[in-house]
Amino acid sequence: MAEITRRSFLKSATAFAGMPAIIPASVLGRNGKLPPSEKITVAGIGIGPRGREVLKSFLAREDVRFVAVADVQKERREIVRRIANRHYGDDGCATHRDMREVLGRADIDAVLIATGDHWHATASIYAARAGKDVYCEKPCTMSIVESRELDEEVRKHQRVYQAGTQRRNVDNFRFAVDLAKSGRLGTLHTVHAGIIPPRLPLEPLPAEPEPDPEEIDWNAWLGPAAARPYNKQYVQGRWRYHKGLAAGFGLPEWAAHTVDIAQWAAGADDTTPVEYEAAGTTIQAVYPNGVKLVMRPAGFDGEGDWLGLGTCPVRLEGEDGWVEVGDHGGIRVSNEALLADGKPGGMYGIDPSKHVAEFIECVKSRGRTACNSSVTRHGHVACHAAAISWKLGRKLRFDPKNEEFIDDAEADAMRDTPRREPWTI
């Protein structure tokens, strides 16, 4: 039998001839209230500090109802429950330790996933298979292969997906890309993406006694990652730069954002660079159309800081000029004439409000988001390939169609990260 959802039931409830119905005015959308049948019901999975910032943008929407949170840490799920209940003025937010309980609920339309890196893709795939639309924080994948798996599963199950690379919906970044795409910079030849320098994994933390699973379910926290002894610092956010827990030697931490903008500006959303070569912590790549991608941890002059641009800076260079933008909302250009039509006001780059708004509208319309699974796939593959080039310390050639390295078995062996049973796909 076809699944009868809460929304479809409410829409058809008055269709039965000869059966009078007493329906509250709020259900009909009177008194300025959106009818429940039109609200998007959302649940959270693994909502920590960044997830709670994104959650604010969901809670702020009158067309969204946040109904549940799943987290393997009791303290975190209780924090989110209190935030949601305080916002709505009731006790309607449920808590679950196991994400599968949330994914099994027929009343939930979409999920916000903000776990650690190692769970992002696997949780997103489980959600897509359960018929949920997905907003997932970045980095969204742990490997080149996982990037492909994520995209294929989301498209197979016809889900709306939005990666938390929100700068595509931040005004000054959009302005910069518009300058590049309009031709006002001349023919684009180089795109620069600010990054955090990649680094080798940290040594494992010392073993500590495991907590009660009801307080912290350590086995489920690890999920698809390789087994290791418990240490409370992992679950407190110190998992970054640990092998199997953080993506791509730390490079995708920022690069997931800035390479995403570079791909967009270069017209490369459906491909990746074909060459990668690291020099120290700077990595240069070349797209099939000849545009260069430079991933760099220092200022655009090659030294110093980002000169007030803020985090996640990007520079787009054409034959006739350049533009630089960053999280502080600033815009720098080679020629003030590029600003003749004005420039957008300040909007901090980590603000997800417009990105969340686009996601919700696409959930309703079934349209494609700016950072859909295919866009995310190619941007993340570029990040992972760059990290592998840095780790091996040599130039690598890459086949974007098959997403394989050319004539380099060692590099190819690094394209995938195995999942631990039973958290496989």
C-alpha cells in the first residue's frame, strides 16, 4: 500500500461527501497561521554547537516545525530538546538515542545532520533511503568514493539535498561569482580558495573507561569509523585531525566552502580538476577548461593574513581584473568601476539563514538546491584529490569521468575509506 502521510491525509480529510468535519481555523490557515498540512517537519541528527546555529534558521521559519532530535550523547539531545520546546512554548520535541528511530518516523519530512565528519555521508544515505530530504553540514564526505555514493543515493531516491556550504547563498560571495560569470573580469584564468593547511593525523588519544551507553553511546558515536578506545575529548569536539574521524587531512574543513565557490565561478560544477600538485601547503590544480585552482593557506599576495577579508576567502582572477571576498562581508576589486552598480551589504559568511530558506523552498517545490548532491560530489572530490596529492607529495593526474587517478595505484588506493560493520551501505 502507498504510504499515507500526515500531509496527504489532512489535504484529503474534507473530501468525503456527506461527512461533516469540524476543523480548527488554524488548520485552514486562518488567523494568520500556516496550516499544519503545509508545515515542513524537521528532525535533527547529531546537533552540536554548529548544528545549533543552523537550527536557529530552521526554528525561525513559520513554515517549519522541528519535532525531534537524535543524538548518541544525552546531554546534547537534551540541550536541543530544551531549545526547541522553549521556542515553541510546549513540550513537543522528542528525543532519540538512535537515528534510525527518527528515520523510521513517517511524520518527518527532512533532517538536519550535523554530526562529526565521519557520519555525514552515511547518515545522509540512510536518510535518503528512508525518504527524508537532507540538510547536511560539511565536510559532507570522507573520501572520493563516498562522494559518489552520496550523490548516487540522493538522486536514486529523488531527495532534496543541501550541503551546509552556505556561501553560495551569502551576498558578497554571490556578487563575486556574478562578476566572474558576467565577463566583467574578462576571461577567467585563476580561482583562489583559502584553506586551512593540511596536516598529518594526530596520535590517538589515551584510553579511558567507556561511559554508560545511555549517557554516551560510544559504539554508535564511532559508527562507520574504525574501532578505537574511548576518550571523552573525542566526543567534546577533539576528533578533528584524527584518522578516520576527520576528512582529508583537515583540508576540506575550509576547502569544502572555498573550493565550492571556485568550482561555481569556474563553471566546473559537473567536473573536477584533472591535475593536482602540492608545493608545501599550497596546492595547485587545473580544470579541463584550463582554469587554474590555487588552494592556499596564506594571503593572496602569498604572505601574511587575509587583510581583513575574514575566514574562507576567495579570489577570482580574469584577464581584465579580479575580485576578492571573505566571511566578513568585504569585497575588494582591482578596479572600482566593477562596483559601479553597487555592492551588497554586509552578511557574515557563516550565516546559514538564506541557505536554509532555499532548502525549505526546494523541499516544497522539489527543486534543486544551490549545493545539491551533484555539486557537492564534484567539489568534495576536488578537495579529497588535492589532499591525496599533498599527502603523497607529487603531481597527480585525475580522470573526472571515472573519478580515478591516472597511472598511480597508490593514489587510487586512497580514494575510499571503508565503513565498519554494521554501519555499511
